[in-house]
Amino acid sequence: ESEKAERKSQIEKLERAYTKEVKAYNAKVKELTDAYNNKMAKKRKELNAITLNAMKRAYGVVYGKPYLYNSLKYDADSETFYGSVKSTKGSFSEKISFHVPIERAEAFERNVESIKPELAFAYRDSKLLLEKITLVSQKKSYLATLNETNYKSETLSVALGSGALNLPASPLLSTSLDIESSAYAIGEVNYSKDPEIAKLQKKKEHLQKLAREKRHSKAREEKLQKQKLALEAQIAQLQDTKGGVDDIPTLLKKSKKVKTDPTKWLFVVAIENYEYTDPVPYSKNSAKQFSRVMQKRLGVSEKNSRVLINTNATSGKIRHNLKEMLHRVKSEDTIYFYYSGHGIPVPSQKNAPYLLAQDMSPEYVADDQRFKLQNIYKALSSSKAKKVIAFVDSCFSGGTDNQALIKGVAATRIKPKKVTFDKSKMLVISAGSGTEYSNKYDEKSNRLFSYYLMRGLLKEGQNTQRLYDYVKSNVQEKSYEMGESYEQVPVYDGNIGLKL
């Protein structure tokens, strides 16, 4: 009995010391794990920039330095040079045109050998894509227009290992030694000196030890399996995420649902992937979320909603659905119109703005007058509806996300022609004005204007003036953070006194 008490005392002393060490160990494991995961999260956000920089360096190795080929042609009427940018190595060649005032054209051509082309690339779909070329001459910059399809490098690629960046969670230790009383119990005292009995007792103790180890091993295996499954789910979720975290679904889930109103109609058109031109990132996501916000917060029924996205937003489908909806609208009804996609100014029509359907080309958008913004607004404002409120997440300056769309036009940003409509019954809130571009919001996986529009609808109730003020201030501030060339200030036109 004295020996049992002594052994128990020793084990309790060891357990206290062990508990202290385990707590220190667990704290250090958590500190290191959190630091690593934070670092990896930051790297994950920077992955595109890291990849792009690597591709740029690879471009220099493969193609050498770009230069302006000295065989230039100048058109005095349009004050435009035509030529090519080539490289010192490889097969890179891009035909360009760029505007130079006639009074500087002669000096520009004399100094052609000293001109340094600066190439700006983007990395998409595992390829390096040329987005723009800037020519620097005598401290002046000239933005070139790419006259052909952007050069796509087939010889450069980046291999990102298949290994996950996530650090497997280090299991924290229990502060308890989990020692049962049997571990320090001496057991029945046997005074027998018989070797056979002693041998059997030794075998019995060995079997008891194996049984204890097996129980502990099984519990540990089950714990590790649970941790593994949790990590795999977390990794899968992160791999499926594009851009940042879209918090609109969470905010919408917390918001109160209003009663369905049969007098309200919703017409949504959004194109992220065009057939003949560059995509508009996150338009699809913004349109889907916007439709849900309008249905829950403003009481628009699914039956009265027309949501046309990507291949469902072709010219034919837009015309048919708009005509069908306007035919059903009654005199006391309200129409909500939303568009997210490219807006195209047509120079031959004094820069009259057009909406671009999914299957239309920017060069031939004027072939269908029904997509002229003036005619769209006229169809809406001259309908039987009592009021029309339109949200247009598009600019009409010839570009989106700080990239020009119209090829062969010297100016990179065009001021669109003003559009008229019945301002007594209609309000239009647009993403930007004049020569501004509309922007994406990578951190939230949405269009910048649409994101704050949805947040405003979730918090500003029925007041359109407060809604506009909220959207304008937030979009303007965020665009300034992106950089000077990304400036975007939402505007409104029409009756700001209309209630949502």
C-alpha cells in the first residue's frame, strides 16, 4: 500500500509538469500555424501577380527586348502612325496604330530608334495576353491601338505544383496524461516463487499493456481522420473560390423578406462571357445576386422576373423577352431594369451609346438600332408602367476594367452622347459618367457598382436619393484606392424622387 501511494504521488507530480509543458507547446503550435496560414492566405491573394511577374521575366528570356520597327506610315488626315512592334528574339510581332499630332509627327519619326515600347500583359487561362502597348518618346507617352488579335504566347507557360498551400493542422496535445489507476496499481502481491506462475503473470501484464496502447491508438486515429476530412473540405472550398469572398449572400440571408408585390417587374441582362470580345468579370455573379436581392427586399416575384445571363442574353432573346414583358405590364406597375456588360459608343453616330448583346460584335453593334441605349430607354419609359427605375453597371466610353474595347480608334476613352427619356416617370442610376471605365471588385467577386448597389438596397429602404448617395460615395472612394486611372463616380439622371 505504501508503494502504491508513492507511485501515485510521483505520477501526479509528473502530470503537473507535463501539463505545463503541453500548454506551452500548444500555444507555440497555434502561434506558428496561424502565422503560416496567414502568410499563405496573403500569398494566395498575390498568386496572380506573382505568376504575371514570372511570365514577364520568361517573356524577356524568350523574346528579348521589344522595339518599334522603323518602317512607319503616317496618315496626316487622321494624325495617325501605323507600324509594328517586334522583339530582338523570337517571333513576336504586333501591328499597331497610335495618334501623334501633326506638329510632333516629324520629330517623332526622326527619333524612332530611341522610342521604347512598354508592353502591359495579363495572365489568364494559363496564357500571357498582351493588353496594351505604350510608346515613350521625349518624355511623352502614346497609347497604341492593337490592330489585330492580341498576341497569345503558345511557348510560355507556368507550372504551379499540384501540392496544396495549406499547412496540415498539427494536433494539439491533451494536458492530461490519461493515466488510469491500474497503471500505478501494483496488483495482487504474489509470494509464489514458482517460475511458471511468474511467467504467466508477466504475459498477463504484457497483454494488458497492448490493450491500453490499442485503445489510445484507435482514439488518435479517429481524431486525425476527422481533422483530415475537415482540411479536405476547407481546401476544396478555397480551390472553388474565384476572387475574394462575396458576402452579399450572408447579408441577404440576414435581411427581412418583404411581401410579394404583383405590380413589380424585373428585367435583368448580364453578360460575362462574350462571343466576339473581352469578358466582363463577375457580371454573372452580380446579376444573380442582384435578382435575389430585388426579389427578397422589394417583393418582385420570380414569375415577374426576366433574368438573362450569358448565352441567354443574345440579341434575339433580349428582344423577345423585353417585348413580351412590356406587353404584360399594366398602368400601375413598376419596372426595374438592370444591365451589366459592355457599353459601346458608335463614332459614326456622334458616339451614340449601345448595349452589347452576348452574340454581337463591338464593330457591328450599330447594325441593330433596337440596342441603341436611346431606344431601350424609350421603350421602357413609354410603356404602360407608372414608373421605371434602371441600374446600368456599364460605362459607354469604349472600355471596361481600365481596358479599351474599340479597335482602330485612336482615342482610348470616348465621351458618349447624352441619352434622353421621360424623366418624370423614369430614373437611371449608372456606374460612371463621361470617359470613365466601370471596374470589377476582385475582393468581393462582384462588379464594383453592383456590389455597393446591392448593399445599398439591403440597408437604405425605399429612398432612391439615399441609395444613390450611398452607392456614389462608396464606389468613388474604392475606385480612388485602385488608382487614378480607375476613377469611377456613379451618376443619376431622371426623377430621383421616385420610390423603390
